[in-house]
Amino acid sequence: MSAVMAESRPRSVLDFEEKRFPLELKPALPDIRELWDKANKHAWDPNTAIPWDQFDASKYSREQLDAARLYWSRRAWTEYTGTAESPAVLLRLIMEADREIDAKLFWSVQTLEETRHCMASYLFAEKLGGYLSAPPKQAPKSTSHRGIRDKVLNPDISFEAFVIAHICIGETIAAKMFEERRRSATDPVAKELVRLILKDETRHIQFGWRYMAHRVKNFTPELIAEMERIAVDVMENSELKGFHCIWMLPNEHTQPLIDANNITAEAGLGGATPERELAALIESVGEIRQNMAPWGIRIPVFDHPQFGRI
């Protein structure tokens, strides 16, 4: 590529010229607009929607409270990923020509929902003994960053590839994990908190699958190859390296977080055991493969050094 071409090529989608008019606000994708309507109707306030006054710390040992405090602090750090990175997705939708208004409306609400999850997790950590603003040991970046900003602001990666990797795959796995946490939770506060987050996460998943069902008519062999490549990258460098399942990356830095996860799960305070999370991961990846196959997208089998084929 010549120097002139390299200089003229957009460095990010922020270099695109925003073309706002004509601004069409009528529904273009009714099923996506429905998700936006539901998000508005089912909004909840972290301060009042959860029965915080039902939490009884005397039922738990100091070890359990300390573990759950760290666990829910990490949940806040993880949910903050959405707060920090979701705006980049909205910018992509706005700056890229011909993206539907329904997707823009829905994503503006999703960013708020991710922030809500972060604050609710923070409030529970406070109840458990006090929110921790940083890990006891600095864990690898893959456990707290999904690389959303880098991908979605990169004009060389299609928005479709981003949706397949980070929503259809990433959000599907996230929701499966929350289903296991809901089943494992016995504390009334933990159970309600997980239930409310899961309701929102379910809509996030539906957005990805519904949106791609609209876009499938535009799939080309080149786009399918790109979607498969980005999907493999997210699986290998995020999902299988501890973002949702911290125990998949055991080392001296992650061990305090792994221990906190296990103790919290056993105490019924909103965690799930590695065994249940692994089963959920395998189940969700199987469903993802099955659902993408009619679109011509093939997700390979992954070999994990500790847990075998996934």
C-alpha cells in the first residue's frame, strides 16, 4: 500500500463523516424496536429493586463474607467493562452509514443497563463488608477486558463480525453463567440481584441473534470467513482465558479470585462452582454452533490444556 493510500485510509470509525440526514425514526426492524420498548418498560433501580434489608450477614462466616465481597467487587469490575466499552458500539452504529435506528435506540439503553449491573454489584459488595476497587493481585488483562473497543472502532472489522463474536457468542455465554448463578444462589438478596441482571442479559442476547438474522441476506463467503476468524479470536483470547470463568486461567495472580468464586458459590451468595460453569460453557458453545450453522458460520472445537475439548 502506498504512503498516500495509508494516510487517506480511516484509522478508526471515528474518522468517518457522520451523515445524520435524512434522520428516519420510524421502526425499520420491529423485533429490535420491541427489545427497546421492553428495556424501557422493565428498567429497575439498583437502590430500590433489590431487597437489601433482607441481607443477614450473621448467617455467614467471616471467610464467606470476605470471599463474596471480593467476588461481587469483581462482578462490578466485569460489568464496568460494558460501561466503558458499550459507548464505542453506539458510536459505530451512529458513524457507519445505513445502520438501522432500532439498533441505535436499543444500544443506547444497553449501555445504561450495563452501568446498572455494575452499580448493583457494587452495592452488594458494600453490604458484604465493603467494595474493593482493585484486585488483590493484578490479574491478566484477559480477565477484565474483552477488547470490544479495539474491534468495534476498527473499520477493518465489520460490525457483523463484532456482533457474532461479542454478542451472539460473548453475551450468550454470559447469560448461561448467570443462569447457573441463579440456580446456585440461596441468599434472597443474591438471588434477586442475579435474576434482575439475567433479565437484562437475555435481551442483550436477543439483540445479537435477531440483528444477525436480518443481516444474513448480505452474507458473502468473505464476510463469513471474517466472522469465523473474529469469533475464534474472542473464544481463544477472552472466553478461554478467564473473562467469564476465572478458574480457566489459574496462576498466582488469579488464585485469590478463583478461591473467592468457589467459596461464594458454596455459600449460596451468587456464584457458581467451576463444574457448573464449565457445563454451562460447553452447553452454550454447543448451542451457538447449532444456531450459526444455518448461516454457514462454523465455530471449531477448542482444545483447552486443562479441560479438554470445548
